[in-house]
Amino acid sequence: MFPRELYNSEKEILFYLLPEKKPGYNCYRKKISAMFVIGNGRFGDTNKIIGSAESTIDLSAASTPVFALGTIYEPGKKIDVLIHEEMDGQIEFDISEKKDASIIRNSVWSYSQWQPGSKAPGDNADVREIIILNDLYTLAIATSHKKLWLHSSETGVNHIIPVTNFYNYLMLVKNIRETKIVLKPDLFFINQKNYQDNELKSAFILYNKYFKRVKIKEDLTQTVENRKPQKSIFGFLKRGLN
């Protein structure tokens, strides 16, 4: 059964989440077009790994960060689609289909389509935007979606940010230590209006410094507010890396 070429239906579904006009997503289109399905991932038949026909899958490796995320609606069914970032020449994806008689028309939405100044995809909910570096990077928060992403104007890619890790750095920036707050990342969306833009920006700069989600040419850590608690932030991070 494996390796095999991607079915046309699989490729069509994946390409819905990879806008051709955005260079970062178009790059993935080209990569995927040249790959083969080499096996199932760790999460069942809907979870697939693609790569070169000769490559093997390491099921002990953790999934890479999410690269694209969205939903396709067709009469009678709903298709949730997730594409992970490429690693070692392989890309993991998941296409999960569920029957839903209430769906009567075709539609599709994904975070890949979002542009600064736009409402949230799918339901036009409000999106809070924080400029990270000039107009090159924009941090977006959709509270009703419980989603956080970073838009790159150069590539057009909207990088989905895991809330838990980001929240940890936000707590460091704000010097909050109460366990009932620090250990509950879901509070981020409930309380996000209480966080100032510069605090969110500082949290992302620190998060990206250690998780390297995007390659920012200049070192922005110097822009993190120079407050007394800040010294303990960097000391804590250094200890955590040893």
C-alpha cells in the first residue's frame, strides 16, 4: 500500500489550505506535489506522512508545529484538515471527515487565507492585532476561536502559535507567579483584554527566541521592556536551558 502517490482528492483538499498566491504556502504546494504517502502517522488512518518514496517514518518523533489549519464543508459532510511543518523532508497531515446532514452547500475556510485588517476566518469574529516588527510580522488573537497566530507579510504564512508555551512567557513578562493563574493557559483568552500590546509583543519575542518559529534577522530581545522583573526572566530562561 505504501509508498503511493497522493490521491487527487487528497491533494485538492490539502491545496485548499495552501493559497497559491502566498509564496510561503505555494512553496509547500510544490513540495507536496513531489512527495509520496509513505505511511500512517500515530493517530490512525486519517493521519498520514508524506516524503520521498525511499524515506522511512520515525513514529517516536513528536509532531512538528501546525503549518495550516482549516475546514471544508460539502453537502452532508465536514472535513477538518491539518498540515504540519516539514521536517527532514517529511510532512504530516490529517484529513478527518464527519457526516453532517445539516450542511447543504460547499464552503471552505482556513487560517491561511487571513490577512491583517481582516476578521477571523469562518465566522468573521473580531481579531486583535499587535505589530511585532514594523509591518513585517503581526501577532493575531481570535478570542472566540481560542487561536493565536503570527502573520508574515513576506511569506504570507500565518504561523499557528501554541497558546501554552506563549502564555508561559507572558506570565514571565508580567512577573505573575500565582499557580492558579500561571498553570491555566486557557485564561489567556479570557483575560487578553487586560494585556497591553507591549506585554504581548515582549512575550512573543521571548517565545520566538527559544522556539524559533520564524527567522527574524535582528535580535529583538533588546526591545523587551527593561523593567526590574525582566532580569529574572532572562535568568530563569537560561537556567531552564541548562
